[in-house]
Amino acid sequence: MALIAMAVYSTEENKKDICLDKTINALFETVDLEKHRLVLSVNGATEETEYILDDCISGTVGFNIAAIHNNENLGTAKAINKVWQ
């Protein structure tokens, strides 16, 4: 089983929710998530981010998907390293 770690930082200003949604959909289309694990380390989230994550996680029964919500923006490297802990 491979681990796919992804840092998420979405704010109202950077409008990254569109990218997050497209990335997650692309992963669903190309990665067998019954055999691999996806963990999202969330550094910042909007209401839309939470909706996308809830939809992603709740709609994937049998898949290995999780989200870690950080209390602050750790930066990409620290956020991804947190997934490996």
C-alpha cells in the first residue's frame, strides 16, 4: 500500500478550493484508493474546503482516505511530514 500525502491550504483570498476539488477528482479517477491511502493535511480551510473534504471522505466507504486538520498553516513540508508521523 502506498501513502499519498497532500497539503491543503485554502483561503477566501487564494481561492484554492477549485484546485482541491479537481485534484481529488483526478485522484479518484487515476488511483486505486482501495489499495492506496490518501491523507490530506489541512493547513487552512474555507467552508467550501470543509464541504469538499466531507463529501470526499463520507462518499468513499471502503477507501483509505483521511484528513488531518492543523491549527495553523504549517507550510507544505511540515504538513506533509505530519502525515508520515
